[in-house]
Amino acid sequence: MELRRSYQDILDRGVRVVAVSVDDVAQSEALRRRVGLDIEFLSDHDGTLLDHLGVRDDAGLIPGLSAAGFGGDDDVGRAIYLPTTFLLDEDGVIRWIHRADDYRVRATADAVIDAIDDRLPPA
């Protein structure tokens, strides 16, 4: 995983990494352990914050994803939340956003580090 290779570089820049997910706390904790990084996970089970941030994809999951292990049979047509990276300064002002149109695409670690270096004061 690319994030593992660059995580310390991100932390060395004084950045705190927080992940927000509609998954419940137990699922998020299992993912945190599997990834092996000290990332804080917040559960937004109803998607309230994620909706406010505008990252819902109302087109939903494509047919066949439930067979691939993404939820249950009722997932077809269900809205999903696109992986989105926000870089906030110490005052909570959004300084950079990476939002893909595809749920499989995430910001690269290099792009995140470049955004930190370009948009935030040094730690």
C-alpha cells in the first residue's frame, strides 16, 4: 500500500490523518489494524458529514459488486461515497481537495505530500 510507504513523511510534516467512513466503528477498527497505521477513524454511519462535504455518488454500486464482497444483495443502486482527500489547515480551512469520479481511485501519497508542501506552512 502506497500510504504505508509515505505515512511517516506525512506525519513528519505535522499533519494528522483522520479517515471518515460510513462503516461502523468495529469495521473501521478492523481496517485500521489491517492497514497497520495509526490513523484515526471516525464513523459517519448516516453519511451526514460526507453528504455535507458533497462526496456522495448517487449512481450507486454497479451490479455484481455484492458478489465481489461489497455489502449485500441490496447494494445495487445504493449510493456510495467517493474516496475524497481533504487537506485542512490548523484553523479547519480546506486548503486542498482530491475527489475522484471513480470509487476505485484515491489520491496518491505523492500528491498528498505535494499538497502539504504547497498549501500548508512548515510544521
